Amino acid sequence: MRDFTASLRPAQPDGPTMLSQERMRSGINSEQLAQHLLAKNGFLERQKKILDVLSKHSIFIKQNQLNLARPDRYYLALARAKQIRRLVAEHKWDRLDVEMAEYLVDEMSPFALNSTMFLKSMQQQCNEQQRACWLPKINSFDVLGCYAQTELGHGSNVKGLECEARWDQQTKTFVIHSPTLTASKWWNGSLGRTANHAVVVAQLLLPSGAGFKSYGPHQFIVQIRDMKTHQPLDGIVIGDIGPKYGYATMDNGYMLFQHHRVPHSALLSKYTQVDPNTGTYTKPQVQQVVYGTMTAIRADIVEHARLILARAVTIAIRYTSIRRQFKDRDESNPSAPELVVLDYPTVQMRLFPLLATTFALHYTGLAMRTLYESNQETISRNDFSALAETHALSSGLKALCTMLAADGIETSRRALGGHGFGGGSGMIPLNSDYLSKPTVEGDNYMITQQTASYLIKAMERAKRQPSAQCDATQQMYQEYLSGRAKAPLKLLGGDDDDAAIVRVFELRACVVGHQVYQAKVENGRGWTSLMVELHELSIIHSEMLLVRNYFTALQTRSGPPLSDKTWDVMRLMFKLFSLKTILTRPTEFLASGLITVDEMARLKDEVAYIMAKLRPHAVSLVDAWKIPDYLLQSALGSYDGDVYNRLFKQAHEMNPLNKLTFNTDWRSEEVVLGEGVQASQRKIEELVWGNVSPASRSNLSRL
Amino acid sequence: MRDFTASLRPAQPDGPTMLSQERMRSGINSEQLAQHLLAKNGFLERQKKILDVLSKHSIFIKQNQLNLARPDRYYLALARAKQIRRLVAEHKWDRLDVEMAEYLVDEMSPFALNSTMFLKSMQQQCNEQQRACWLPKINSFDVLGCYAQTELGHGSNVKGLECEARWDQQTKTFVIHSPTLTASKWWNGSLGRTANHAVVVAQLLLPSGAGFKSYGPHQFIVQIRDMKTHQPLDGIVIGDIGPKYGYATMDNGYMLFQHHRVPHSALLSKYTQVDPNTGTYTKPQVQQVVYGTMTAIRADIVEHARLILARAVTIAIRYTSIRRQFKDRDESNPSAPELVVLDYPTVQMRLFPLLATTFALHYTGLAMRTLYESNQETISRNDFSALAETHALSSGLKALCTMLAADGIETSRRALGGHGFGGGSGMIPLNSDYLSKPTVEGDNYMITQQTASYLIKAMERAKRQPSAQCDATQQMYQEYLSGRAKAPLKLLGGDDDDAAIVRVFELRACVVGHQVYQAKVENGRGWTSLMVELHELSIIHSEMLLVRNYFTALQTRSGPPLSDKTWDVMRLMFKLFSLKTILTRPTEFLASGLITVDEMARLKDEVAYIMAKLRPHAVSLVDAWKIPDYLLQSALGSYDGDVYNRLFKQAHEMNPLNKLTFNTDWRSEEVVLGEGVQASQRKIEELVWGNVSPASRSNLSRL
């Protein structure tokens, strides 16, 4: 049968027409804004350069990915990871080039751990001989490493790890052993099928009298697989832990050791040593420098969060600018067109604050990066004083920013209506892959306690030393305690709304910080009983930082220049972000008397007013984030707006399920028409049992 | 190599020990509570009966599902759907039995539409001859139907559909045609690969003068596939739309018509007729009875939401009762055990309100069902007066309840820490499959407008007729307007906290209802500009209904009896649900003066107090929901608590990826070790291009 669909076109006006109208009616120069946001380290040029190379290799085409079984996703990802290494060699890509390639390919590479956690640990913990031995092999990707810390029974609490490394003075070896099932290494990326070496974190046990004494967790470099056969070495069991929420391409693994011996040189010994002749232990120096690295990682996370959220918002704003649904209820003309969905305040209310959040995350990421860099400089002069504050505040920001991004993705997706569920939305990998972020690199409910703990101590110091030279947090607290910090007379309509907004965020942070301090220190309440308040304190303080960093950026206008008109829009975005944050969590503002109930009502009107002012610029603003279509992988969100042709082609030309014709007669045990009952039965058995041998099937009901 | 892992055990105390301690220390009789919650229509006995049958057929084993490609998920699901039909025949299962089987198998069956939307439409819209012709074939599953309403370009707004059915007087046929690409039917369940018939919704066009006149959307029964070859009929293009967020087993489809002729009898003609001789149209009677069906569907959705949320909370509460992490910070004894995670207030704060929400949803589902049944009775007496209120309120409840459940699943998942991402959590299908619910059966931001519209009219009537006999909503408004409705003197610590809580929820609903009424009616603000307020009004009114229905259930204590002790715990749950709802959205309570800022602070303490009181009962309470392990599919949440053995076995024995050994040398183009470069290249090509023929590959870059 001739396929008549080839000649069909979408109803008019179509997406490209709608989007170009949107682009014309905003005076925002999105190229200029893109430079302002993304010029750093040549991001935009690099994005273009790497995209050009990737587009020449069909292995990087993504359209079929959602149809693949998980083992095939790993297969393809490994092939891509290897291809990228070959491109690195061919094009002399540097570290930032590789990171860009991985950002654009947009899946966790099975090689990812080798050049991140594994390499970092080796760089930081190896002594000179160890560095000389290992780093060249790691950098050439001959040694493929992973970082084996977390265990089946232990995640965040490293002290609780069960895997042990017992020093055997006789043979001068460490015996690595998993005494229980829960001691199994678990979740470790690149371990399952890829790595041939691992940094293993194990409890160091040294002889002491008749027994052994534990010195806590230490890092060991361990070869885990044979370099030729790629099989686990004797005494080691390794595997991939199976399918997960997202991250299909990463082989997160498990690993158990049975009295596995490694040489003395396996203990990473820059800071700690065990004397090979006596088995005596040398204490590590204080490793505050590690905190610095954590801060850099968290700045990465915040900057990553802004681009992830920008991706979701780009898709949502472009598509809702094209999608039309229902006429205005007050419209009496029956031939009036349906409204564009983005004109609905219920849609704006969900999407515009998220767009504003991308900018808030941007300026805070920038501020964190700057702080980190200035810290690195003072650290190089052996001055660690600024580290505690930077590290503590970066914990809270990591928690808040990943939560904003993770929740924002889903909010954007729900604004898409039915097509938000389809593979053509581009939201599926975004959602599944990002949802891990509130948990990994420090669970959001755990690390906020570090922030709160720091804030309580800062308040304590501010009380004790009301005028001492100190860090910025303590200084803010000192001003508050002295009564010098005054609330603005009114939040909106005063001399300077923006400054007044920052002020109420600061004062709220002080009020809540002081309350928690009183509960903990003055009233002696237990830490655990205060956890909810501690978590909230961290969130509230971090919200203040986001607002203040954004405000500071508006004041200093540093970085590549913007037109005044664009700065005006960026100011509106600041105000929207701040006011929406107040409306979402108003209690403490009201309770502390910083905002009155009447003012709260006016905030809502102001938000509505701002959203109307922003409406014409929405598409231009998301354009400025310059997310390439290749990365979006979204029929709904592509730059040209050709939504419906793309959705249809993807379904009609690319769906492997459509190649099969089924036998739908329930009386027959045949499934695909014509394959015969026996073939169907064999296939069903294969699908149900996977790789479970008939012998082990009786176990299955226990699983 | 011998596998030494077989002899390893998890560290002590293990999960089974922990869970049995939890069960012992609560005095709640979970069997009794299960009867109270689930005895209706023999749910619990039926669950057991059907589970027994399913467990005898290996085709229903689920453990390998997460490893399967989407086409294989459909393959298996079709085989299961057919098997269930054979079991229906064998065991004489009735409708509720089949629904239970589908609930337990827990995937959308490719046959699902045949006995739901397709059958319902045919029952409601067929005239007598049509019923006689079609219903027997549908009930025997020889005709396999689907419901083809939504289109690529049109979802909620049925009036905007583009597919047309043009009456050809000459041949006495309707010509069904898709004039554009956006007219393609889209999303329709069971259409893609399964159905051989469809109820097609198309614009009815009848000759009028020289042209045609549109009579709006009408339903047609259309054969779409050949009964033998299962190929689409000439002039029809059909396919599956491709992978989605969740629902892998359902073949949501697309369909286009090219001047496809169907006989006069295709128009479903119970209410509307076209005279075959003259082409004249007979107007439909008012179809208010349809609203009744919608209410029943929405009661189903609310009852389903409670079991879905119960499933997430069961997993989360059992696992966090087993998982230990970190010592109490104030604990000075170094050998003190780590705390059970559920003892952290930050975990309780997230999970206990969700547990309370399952009960709130339960009592509201029950109330909706009762209301629906009493409405059916009055409708049978041709009295439609109660329909408008029931329908309008059911819209708001659908929106609120699906949002609570969808967000609650993710909140539960994040409380699980790292293992929450693993396939062993059981949260992956729960999350992906449920996220459609806020959108389908009426997008939550669309249908709340129906509720708000009704509430504004009720307020209008209450103003005009302050003492007329009327429905419950108007009555509440009348009392409020008359000033008879008094706020409680204080929210907590008065004569009856629970009644005071209901009262402030009612008053808030009245205050906000009145504000929106004033804005719309008295100040004449446009509908679209008020959408945010309208949405909020619906949410606020629905929250009141949830609180009031729960309160009423505590007062009447109807249904299977509970001990006083259990009722006490259920009352605590009521209070927790209500107070947490206030704390989450405090603005309007504060703005209306119903709750003072000082009281708000006391609410937080009260919530903390309640959570501590509930802690010992958490596991027993989730046990009462009786979610079978087969349905949970969760190593973390299984009844026996044997978390770590299950997680390990699943990874170690069932992961197909672990059967493959890879070539990780990046210089080689071989991917699986030993398969050779050519085999790798062929496999990569297959993975990247799917079923796209080499000829069409140049199109791909456009996709």
C-alpha cells in the first residue's frame, strides 16, 4: 500500500511560524546573552567544535536509544567511550573537550570513573613512587579504574564500612576481605563490567598484641581483573548490580573479596604509611585540602544543574509557545483561535520561575567557582581559614540546587501535557538520569546538617566575639545580633525593591539561624530531635545565598556585557525568583514579622505582573542557553519548532515494534503472527527467565 | 572458580530481625485494620485467590522485566494478556477478578482498552441493533477495540479535533479522513499493534447547500485491521507511537485515514441519528448521565491512588526501619549502634504524612463511591440535580489526589537513599507508570477549572438565595456569608481539636471561594487572567474535602470495626495529615486570620509530637495495606525484610549483562571480547539505526 502520510502537513500556523514570531517580538539579543552566560573557558566555541566532530560518526546517533534493552545500552556506551578515546588521540582533545563530548553524548560513559574519582584519588593519595607507577597508565586508559567505597550495607557513613584490609607482617601483604554480604562493594561506577583496577576503601587493621587494631578507612589500589581475559582475579567476585533508575549505560558494580592479598605498595601512602618492617602506622596530616576539591565538585554540580534545568525549560517554553489549546473562555467569537498554552497564567506560573532559577543557579555557580579559585590561592599559602565556610555553604547549595533542578524537570514535563510522556519530549533521560543528583555526592538531607552545624558554630562565635574579624556568615550574624541590621520599611515600592528583597532574605536567615542556635546551644536540645529544623535552616540560608549572589551580579554587571534592556529583563527574573521563593515558603518571613500578611497578597500581584512583562521574551531567553538540538533530543523542543513532523517521523519511521505483526487471538499461544506456538514459548521463556539457569529457577520466587 | 559468596550473610541484626521487632512493639492489629480498609467487595480474599492462580504460571514472573527492550515488553505483555483470557475461561473469573489480576500483574495490558473505554463507549452510545451486533463480539474478545479520540495536535479540547467524517449521500457512507498530519489519531491505547476495531471520534460533516456543515465530534465504530492478516485496512495507516515514560507494555498508537468509507451503521446512534435517506441530523438528548460515569472513574482513580501511594510508603517504611546509618551525634559511646533511619525526624517528616495521606485518600475514595452510588439511584429516577456538584468536586479531587500520590512516590523514593535508584527498590515502574496520572483523564490544571467554575456559581447562588434548599457546597457558602460560621477560638488545645481543624479548612475554602467569586463576578476579571487563583481555589476546596471526609469517618466509625487503640492512631494520622497540609500551604490560613503566626509555630511542635507517637506503629500500619510481595517487587520493601540477600541475589544471579565479558581496550573496535571487529560493527549499526532502512537514514538527522 502506498503511504499517503508523506504528503500530509501539520495544521497551520505550524511550529516554525509560531517560534519565529516569538523570536521577532522580543528585543532580547540572545546571542549576546549566550556570550554573557557561556563564554567562560570558550564553552560556546568548544560546543560547536565537538558537535561537528561527533556528528560525523553515526555511532553517536541517539534516536533509537529508548528502544534498547539495558545490556545493549551498555554495549553501545562502551563502544562510544572507546570511540571518544580514539577521537581524543586523533584530534588532540584536552580535558575540557572530552567533558564537552560527554556532556553532548549525554550518557554516563563506562570510562567516566577513570578520569574522575579514580584519577583524583590517585593524584591526591599516592606518594611519589605510586604516582610515577600509576598515573601514566591511567592517563593512557590502559589501567581502567573505579572507586570502590560504598557497600551494600553502607553509603554515606564511611566509618561504618565493613570491608577490611589486614596487614600480614609475615608476607608483608594486606589481606583484603569481605566478612559479610553487606560488606560487598556496591554502586561503584565502572566496576561492574569495565574497570580492571579499583581504589578500594577498606578498614585498615594492624597487628596489636594478640589481635588487630582498626585504624579506620584507607584507600588501596587493587588490580581486580586480568588484563588479558578481563576476568575477575581469583578471590574476587565482581558483577554489575543490574538496571536502575536512569544511568543505563553505567555499569555500577558489586565486588567481594575472599582473603585477597595485595602488596605493601597498594596502600596509597601520601599521607599515611605503614612501616613494612614493623607494621607501625604513621598518622595522616590534616587533609583539609580535600574540602577544597569537594567545593569544586559542588560548583560543578550547581553549574551542571543550571544547564540541566535550562534544557527542561527550553523544551517546555518552546513547545508551549507552539501548542494551542482551548479558546479564551470570555471569547464570544466562535472562530477565534485557540490560545497558545504559554499564555495561560497556570503555565507561566510553573515555567517562568524555573527559567528565573536557571539564572539564579548560574550566578551562584559562578560565585562558588570564584570563591573556590580564591581559596585555592590562599591554600597555596597554607592558609586554610576560608575553607570551613566555603565547604559548609557549598553543601547546603548542593542540596538546594539539585532539588530545584530535579523538581523543576518534572514540573516542566507536566506542563507539556500528554506529549510530555512521549519519547519525543526528550524528557525521559533527563528525568531518570538527573533524579540521582539529590542523593549522590552527599544525600541532600545529610549534607544540609553540615551546613547547619557550621551556621550554629558561626552564631556561637558571633555571640562570643561580636566584633571580631571573621568570615562573611559570622559578620552577617554579628550585625544581626547588634541590632544594626534593619528590616526594610516595606518590601515593594520602596527606594530599592531589589535591595529590600535581599535584606529580608538575610534577616530571615539570621532569625532562623538564631532560633536553631538557641534550641541547640542555649536550650540543649539533642541533635537528632532538631534535624528537621537543621535541614530547614540550611535551605533557608542557601536560598539567601542564591538571592544575594544574583543581586550582586546585577550590581556588578561583570562578565561579557549585556544591553540595558537585557539587564532589565534579568532584573525582572531576579525579582520573580525571589518573590516566588518567598511565596513558596512564606512561614518564616511572616513569623519573623519581616513581611506582613498584606504584603504577601501584594507579592502575588507583583508576580503576575512580572510574568506578563516577561512573556514576550520567554523564547529568546531559553535560546540564550544554546542547548543544541542534538543534546535536547526533543521533537517538542527543537530550535526550529517543527514539532509534529518530528513526532510523526520518529514514530512512523523509527519504531522497531512497528515491524512486528502480532497474533491477537487469545485462544492461540502464538504471539507474533506466523512464528508458531513453539517459537513463542521459547521466546517467552527467554524473556521471563533472562539468564537464570533452569537449575537456579526455584530460587527465583525468593527474589 | 568456586563462588564463595554463597556462604556470606548480611551483618547483624538483619532485616527480618529488625522488622519482627517493629511488629512486636506496636499494639496495632494490622489484620483487623486490613479488613477495615480492604474488606469491601471481598478485595482481600480475591487478592489471595488470584495471586494463587498467577503464581502457578511462570509467564507472570516479573524479575527480568527491567532488563527488557520495549518491543519485548510488549511481546510479553500481549502473551500475558492472552493467558489471562484463557484463565478467565478456565476459572470463570468475573470482572473484579480480571481487574485484580491486572492490578497484580501491574502493567497496562494491550487488551486493556477493549473492556474499558471501548466497551463503555459502545454500551453508552450504541442503539439497540448496534448493541446486539457488537457487544457479544467485544465480550468474547474477538473484536479487540480501542478508543481513538485524541490526535497529534489535540488532546483535552475535543471540539478542536481535525479528523472528519463526511456523509456521502450517494453511497450512503461516511468518509473518514485525516486532512492534516496533526489530525492523526495519537496516544490511543491498544491501537498501535493490538486492536482490530476502534471507536473513532471525528467531526461529523453533513451536506448543506453546496458544501458541508459541521455538527461537532461524533463517535464511529470502525474496523481498522484485517481479521486474518491483522494488517491495517486499505486507506488506513496505523502504528505504535514509540517508547514513553512508563507504560512500556501498552501500544499507544497513531492512525490516519485517507478517504476511508464506513457504512451508515458506523455512527453510534443511541443519542444522535443521521437519516440515511435525507442526510438530516437528529439532535442528541442532554447526556448528563456521562458525568456520572466520570465520577465513578474518578472514584476509581482516588482509590487507585491510595494503593499506589501505600505501595511506595510500604517500601519506604519497611526499608528505613531496617537501614541504619550514623550514630546519634550526641552519643559519646563509640560502640553505640548506628541509628535506624526511620528514627531520623527528617525521614519521619517525609514518610509519615504520606502514610497519613493513604488513609485520607481512602476515606475520600469511599465517600466519592458512596456519593456516586446514591447519585445513580436518583438518576434512575431521572433526577440529575446532584450531578453537577458531584462531578465538579470529583474533578478537583482527581487533580489533588493524583498530585499527592505522584509527588509522594518520588518523596518516598528519595527517602531510600542510594538503593532507591536500584531496580531492587521496586520504585522504578511505580514512578514511571504513575507519573501519567496527573495528566490523563483530565489534565490537573485543566479540570481544576471545572471545579472552580462550579464553586463560583455556587457562591453566586448563595449570595442570591441565602436560604434556599441547595447542595452541600452552597449550604456551606450560605452559612459563611450569613456570618453564622465562626472560626474556632484556638486551633489546638480547645474542646475538640479535630472539629476545629475541619472548621478552619472549611472557612479557608469559603474565604478563598469568596475572593475568587469577587474577582470574577463583582470585579469582572477575565477568566484566563484568574487561572492561577482558580487552580488554587480548587486545590484548597479539595483539601477541605479530604480533611472533612477523614473527620467524618472518624466520627461515624462505619465499616468493619477497629479497636479503640487503632482508632486513636487513625485520629493521630488525621491530625498529622491536616496539620501538615496547613504547614505546606499556610498563606491563606494566615491571610484570613484563621490561624495566627504564633499558632503556626505550635503546629510544628504538634506535628513533631504526633510523629513520635506514631513511630512505633509505622510498620504495622503499612502492613495493613496488604500489598503482596509479588506486587511490590521490591528487595527493600518485602514483607520479611530480607533486604540484602534479595538485592545481592538479584544482581548476582539474574543480571544478563553479567554474562558478557567486554573488550575494554579503546584501541580496539571489538566490543565484546572475542566477538571480532566485524560482529561489533554490525551490532553497533543495529543498535544505532534500529529499523531504519539504509535508504531512509539521511532523514534521520532531521528527526
